[in-house]
Amino acid sequence: MTHGHDGGPGAPPVSPAPPARQHALLAAVIAAIVALSVAIYVGVAADDGTRGRTARAAGHAPPGAAAPASTGRWVGAWSASPSGAEPGTRARGLAGRSVRNVVHAGIGGTSARVTLSNLYGTTPLTVSHASLALADGTGTAAAAPGTMRRLTFGGATRVVVPAGRQVLSDPVRLTVPHSADVLVSTYSPTPSGPVTYHSQARQTSYLATGDRTEDSTGGGYTPTPYWRYLSALDLLSNEAEGTVVALGDSITDGATSTADANRRWTDVLAARLRTAAEEGRDVPRYSVVNQGISGNRVLTGGVGDPPDNPSALDRFDRDVLGRTGVRAVVIDLGVNDILRFPALADPDAILDGLRALVQRAHARGLKVIGATLMPFGGHRGYSDAREAVRQEINAAIRGGTVFDAVADFDKALRDPYDPRRLRSDYDCGDHLHPSDKGYARMAGAVDLDDLAGAAPAQL
């Protein structure tokens, strides 16, 4: 319905326009509405949940450096939760150094973008150059020929990441096959204070002196065991329609898995989903991203501001709800709440914390699969009292009062002759963390059908 002009009380009447002018005016209004709707749609699609990740940028890149031409959906191909401030970097950060992170893409795509993090920085982080490329094989800092791409941020090559913030790059065109290793390199010319990092990568990355972000040979780079500044790699993909986020502790982080081999249980789960889709099975076409932090707990975080190793309750919005295209969550947490509590942990408090995570996921329509807690008999922290707490938590999880569905990791990996312990071939040797075979067994215990659908409606 259209309205005439209302000039307010006492305004003179406005004569109606002739019919021809009315038709022309109506057509112009419709055209404007359509144009505005398209602009709003494009703006929302481009934001994809990243609005608010701000940065100042300068030094514009050459035309045509970005702008994906392909169709598809943005999904998470890899991620790592910032776990704290790297020791020894408080004064200068990594000024004058190039960081070349190596990350494994669990899904394929035709364009890529990254998230850089300064969450633990106390001063702005200046990144004057950044690049993305495919690795030229395993265990190398060299880029595959023809794959080096300069990253930009709002069209500029230079970006300043405020302390406590993250920034999302512009997309770049690059065909990334599934299971490819991707190199993401950054150079910081000035001191930045504490470096935001992920301490248990199980993946060799690289450092170099000077700006070597676009050095395809990998010359001058030396190995390092950490991921720095980089917290996510997204791909524009036709292979996946959403992302599964795995939230956990060192067992999800892949501690004790073979380094540079991508044998975390999340890696195996991603391969299972991809294979099932290729075989034409009616399962969700999802990627998987790993938000595990070694030592993580449901209820308690570390020290600092922000705290190192924040609790699951504190980091849930950042590490789950903030991930690109998230559709489902798998939670495997609680063991450290039992083992690291100075007295005897309260199972009801741990269960209430897990339920609070589920409620927040449900508020976003996300389905939540919860894992039972695996045995730790033989570990130095074991006691019969702590075993009783684990059993009480597992009984509630299996009883259906915590999660939407259950991945029974305990049943899958325990020793049938001594259920308080991991089966010997699933045990890495410390009686807490799985072996590579154990991690594969964990992935096999997730029912792919349970990942489908959405959370129950909130009434």
C-alpha cells in the first residue's frame, strides 16, 4: 500500500499525481526496493557472522587480487582455538619475523579466506604482508608452483589488528583440494606485545627473519611447533553445506597423535564424512573443525586477562558460535575438571556446565552430540573416588539428560577386562590419551546420522 506525503499538522494538501506519473513513480519505487533488497542480501551473505571483526588497513593491493568467481558455501576447513599468549613474546612479539603456519584442509574449495587473531595482544598487531598458498608436499615450507596468493583486508595489504580482536581477510581465488596442507604466512614489522598462539599444534610450521611471506621456495624458514596469529581457514566449497565444531581438551587437540600426520579423531571424522558423501550415503555434507585446547575444562579457566586456556563456558561463543557455517557441535569435556580439581570434583556442577553449553547451542538451533568420558585407570591422577565421579557423569550422559545424542567414547575404547582403563592398543602409554589407533576408534564411534537435523525448538 502506498501513502501520500504527510507534511505534518497544518501542512497544505498535496495534489495527486497524474496516472502516467503515478505508474512511473511506482516503477521507480519497486526498482529501488529491489536494489535495496539485493544490497542487503549481498551484505548479509558477505558478512557471514564476521561483522564486528574490525581492522584498519592501508596499502591497497593490485586489482583482481580477490573476489571469488565460484559458487558454493563458506564453511570451516580448519581452525585452532587461541590458547594463550606465547611465553617470551611480551616485549617485542615477533617483530621483523615471518610466520608460516601449516594447516590441513579437511574439505576442498575454490576460494579461501583466513582469520588472524590478536586476542592475547596488549597492543595493536601490524601485519604489513600476508599470503596463502598450497604446500609443495609434506614437511616443507615451500609453496606449490603457481599457488602463492597475496592476502588483503578490505582491499589493502596492510592491516592493524587491535588488541583483543580478530580480523577476517578478503577471499582469494585458489582451488584447495581436500586433505591439502595450506601455508598461511604473515609478517609483522613492529613490536606487538604477546603473540596469540596455539600451543599444541602437532603440526610443524615455520619462522623466518625478514619479510618472506611471498617466498615460494621456503628458504630461510626454520621449523616451529606452534600455530601463531592464525585461528581459522574458511573455504568457499561445493563439497560441504555446513561445519561440525569439535569442542574439547587435549584428547580433541590430538595430544600424543603422530605429528604432521593428521591423525586426531577430528581428522578421521572429517574423512569419514567426506567418504560417506562420495559413496552417495544420506549423511550430512559437513566439514569438521577442531576447537580443542589441551588442559581445557568445562568450568575453570587459567589465569590472566584474558585468561590463558579459558573454560568452555567462557570460550563457547568465540570457538563454537563464532565459527563459519556451524551446524552441529561435538563436546568431549570433563576429564580435566575431575583430574585437576584439588579436592573431589562435583559431578553435578560439571553436568550443569555441560547443560549450559547445550542450552546456548540450542538457542542458535545447533544440534549437540556429547561424548562419554574415557577411562584413566593407571594415570597418576587416578583414584577410586575420581573414577566414581566419571561413572556418575557418564551415567547421566547415557541417560539422555545432557545432550541430543551420545558418542560413547568410553565404551569404544575401554578395556573389556578392566573398564577403568583404556584398552592397551588404544592407549598411547600414559593411560589417559589415545594412540593413533585409539583416535581412529573415537571417530568411528560418532554416528554420522546423529549429526543431521537441528536442535529442538526453544518454546
